[in-house]
Amino acid sequence: MIKVIFSRRMIVALIMGFSCGLPLLLTKTILQAWMTEAGVDLTVIGLFALVGIPYTIKFLWAPVVDRFILPFLGRRRGWLLVFQVLLLFSIAGLGLTQPGKSPLMVALVAFLVTFFSASQDIVVDAYRREDLADEELGLGSSLYVNGYLVAARLLVAGGGMIMADHMSYKMLYVIMAAFMAPGIISTLLTPEPKMYGAPRNFREAVFDPFKDYFSRHGAIWILAFILMYKLGDNMAAEMTTPFYLKIGFSKTEIGSVAKIFGFGATMAGTLTGGVIMLRLGINRALWLFGALQALSTAFFALLAHVGYSVPLLTGVIAFENLSSGMGTSAFVAFMASITNKKFTATQYALLTSLMGVPRVFASAPTGFLAKYLGWETFFVACALIAIPGMLLLMKFAPWNQKT
């Protein structure tokens, strides 16, 4: 098992996860802070959320990546190098804009960052699916998620905000752009995965991936599962910060326990989940981790009942982040496992786009529900919402069917 964990394929999955996580918060958290300090109106800052649209519609241009093979580095690595280099220059270019004077130009460059970032995600997901053996998808996906978290939450959200206090945003974005280098070097050095037949025309590239997917048994049930598996977990997570503040925790306690300690617990969860999947398989892991996710959400109701208690907060955060990390690693591995390697980029882009729908739309009514149900009932309800998604597993991933 140690040999598998430290293999070339796993190291590449980790580094590529880092490259995919790096751009995300540079167009959100860091950019919001910069615009706020530049005196940009809050309404305009809010509208900047729209630059993230490419992440939710990336399946629209994924067929291009499947259809065309560039004349260098191969089908996957050629596209990956192009998008990574464009990302490096667009991130650095974002640092050259002036939010206080030309927010429209900022929006344009930020949109380019998210477009190239979403495009990189398409190719990385396809590469990982084709590079890893089926039995390695669980561990490889967990390492990818860990790399993603290190870049997005530790380097950018954590280190980036601290760096912004000690240097100009221009310099900050140039430094962050330089962190694309490990991904570019990895792309140049890693081998091209085996190609399982590229589409020969646009009909095969655009329509055949969907025809192939919907021709399989349980296709609709799988889509419903993707929408619902982490629904309750996402709804509960949306309200945790207001919840902590309402029951009396200070911002320092929230930052140190819920954010810093929680980050470590999430990373431990994703890695643990990957190792467990080597033993159990993906299907059984979805059952086990889904049950743990629901139970950990219910523990927030216990915290709401008890009230202010740092030891209990620490325990609840540890359990919730561990189980959420394990659930995410199994979820990502499952989506990879059901893609046809001939249409990996398009099918995976469709599934991951669908994965983001509950995070956007189901989060909207959570404040209303928490207000009128009360915290205890709200978190119990979020835990119960996990049940339909779990039951759907009986349709296409029964416990006795090891993947």
C-alpha cells in the first residue's frame, strides 16, 4: 500500500489538485478584499460572483478537449499545458488591473482566470481518470482533493490574506501566479495516459458522450444521487458560521477551531477515505461515509442544545470535517469511475457541474429554514435530508457490489 501511495500517479494527482485549487479564491476571497479596500461598491462586489459561471457550465466546451488533439504532448497534456500557461499569465494580469478605477476590466480578466481554471479542471479530471487504475481512483481522488484544499484554503485564503497586509496586491498576484509552476513542470514530466479512442467528429464529441451515459442502467438515478448525496452536508455548512456566532463563540475561537483545526481534519478525512477505499471499494465507501456525514451533521444539533462549549465544538468539528472529507473523496472517485474513458472530459465535466448545483441553489433557503425552525431542528433536518441520497445507492451501488 505504501508503494501505491507514493507512486508517480499519486504524486501527480496531488500536484494537479494543487494547481486546480490555486485560482479559485483568487477571484473570490482575495479579489473581494482588494475591491473593498479600493472602495468598490458592495453591490458591484456581489455581482463579481458571476465571474464564477464557467465552473458550472464547463461541460459546454469539454467536447472540444475530447475531440481535438494538439500537435504536442498528447491529447491530455497538450491541452493541460496550454491552459496552465494561460492561467499563469491571466492570474498575473489580474494583479495589474485597478479595481477602484476600472472594475469592468477587473471583471473581464477575472472571467478569463475562471474560464482557464475551469478548462484546466476539465483536463485534469480526464487525465486522472485515464491515468489511474480503477482500484486506485479512491486514493488518487483523495490526494487530488487534499492538494486542492492546500492551495485554496491554506495558501490562498490563509497565506494570501496575510501577505496582502505586507505587500501590494500586484505583487501578491504575481507570486500566486508563480505557484502554477509545479503543475506545469508536472505536466511536462508525467507521461500521457493511454488513449481509448478520441471522437472523430463533433457529433461523436458532443452527442455520443450523453448518449453513452444515458444508455446505461440507472443513469437517471445516478444523476439524482449526485444532486442529493451531499445536499444536507452542504446546507448545514452554509449556516455554520452564523450558528457559531449566535451561540456565543468568538471569532478567534471560530477561526482557530472551526477553520484551522477543521482544515487539518478535512485533509485527514480525505486521505483516510482514500486508504479505506483501497480496502472497501468505492460503493461500500459511499454507504459508510454517507452515514457518517449524516451523523456528524446531527451532532451540530447536540451542540445547539448544549450551547457554548469549546471542547464540544472541537469534537463536533473534528467529526464533521473528517466525515465530510471522506465523503468528498468517495464522491469524486465515484464520478470518475462511471465515466467512459473515450469521453472522459465531457462526461466528467457534466457530472462535476451537476455536483455544484446543490451548493449554489440549496444554500439559498438555509437562512430562512434556520430562522423559522431553530438551530436544533434545522440541523436534524439537514441530517435527515441525507437519507434519500443514501437510499438511491440501492439502485446502482448496493453494499454487496464492491467497486
